[in-house]
Amino acid sequence: MNEQNPSQDLSGHGWARGIQRASAAILRAERLALMALMGLLALMILLNVATRYSGMPIYWVDEAAVYLVVWLCFVGASTMTRLRLDFAVTLLTDAVGERHARRLKALSTACVFLFGCALIAMCWVWMDPVGIARHGFDAREFAAESFNFLYTERTQTLNWPTWVVQLVLPLFALCFTLHAAANLVEDLGLRPRAAIAGFNLGNAEETVN
């Protein structure tokens, strides 16, 4: 009797493979976004120092640098989720056997995935795209009826719409949840652990934990 190859069993979960590929595509985009944001932040800081030293400070640079740091934090947090660079307390998993440790790890990843789903739901209620569309994208009418002033507020010095800056939250929620789903299918054994290129981190889990 021919034994079935385990790798063939794993490859049969096409939806799980699709999750891994989507996560990998987002991770590549996040890598480019991190480099671009870090470069812009460095330029903002240098510009701020130069203009202040010359006695002609540009008042909106400080606010722009703050928003760049915020975007960097959220994009970096999403990336760290897929790279498994989040910190963990391993007192319980170290005390149980390897089999139970894998189950606990999968349970922890599932909790992260559920948190991401809850965050997506919160962002949907908060930004209410259906509600703003129902009012013909008239921010004032939408705010008057719903008391949601997200689309009427503007930033202090850049004078940008606030929702543009805060768009990082739903983007983070989507990317974070997809990365958590990719980690979960790997922890459940539905797919082998994917090799992640572009991040020279070695064994990230052992380094952090």
C-alpha cells in the first residue's frame, strides 16, 4: 500500500495557500512602505532642523513628522505580526509538552486573528462608509444626522481631512488580520511555514522570545 505524502495533503488546501500568497504580497508592499516612510521621516527631521537653524521654521513639518511616525508604527506592527516578532510569555508553553505547546500557540494565533476581525468591525462602524455614501458623501449632512464628525474635521496645520490620516487604522486592521490568518493556517498545520524573503532576521521567534 502506497503511503500518502504529507506535503501533498498540505498542498490540497488551496484557500490556505491563497491566504499565504495574499499575506506575502501585502508584506512586500509593507516593506516598501516602511522604507518610504522612514525616508520621508528622515527628510522631515532634516528639513525641520535646517529651517529652524536658519530662523525660518516651517510650521507644518512637526505635524507631518508626527503622522509619519503614526503610520510607521501601524505598518510596522502589521509587518511584525507576519514575521512573528511579537513578544510572548512562554512560561506555560515551556511547562507542557511539545504537542500541547503547538496547540496553545495555535490558540494564541487564533485570538490574534479574532482581535483583527473585531478591529475590522470597529473600523467599519466608525468610518461608516455606507452611511456617508447614503448622504451623497456630504460630510456635513452625515455629521448632522449621525454625530460622526470624522469627515468634517481637518488637521491643524496641514489642513488635510482627518479621515485621510486615520485611514491607516482600517488598512492596518485588514493587513493585520490577513497576516494573522496566514500564521494561523501554518500553526494549524494546514500549510508548511512559508519562507519570507526581504527580511534578514534569522530565527525571529527565538530571537524575540
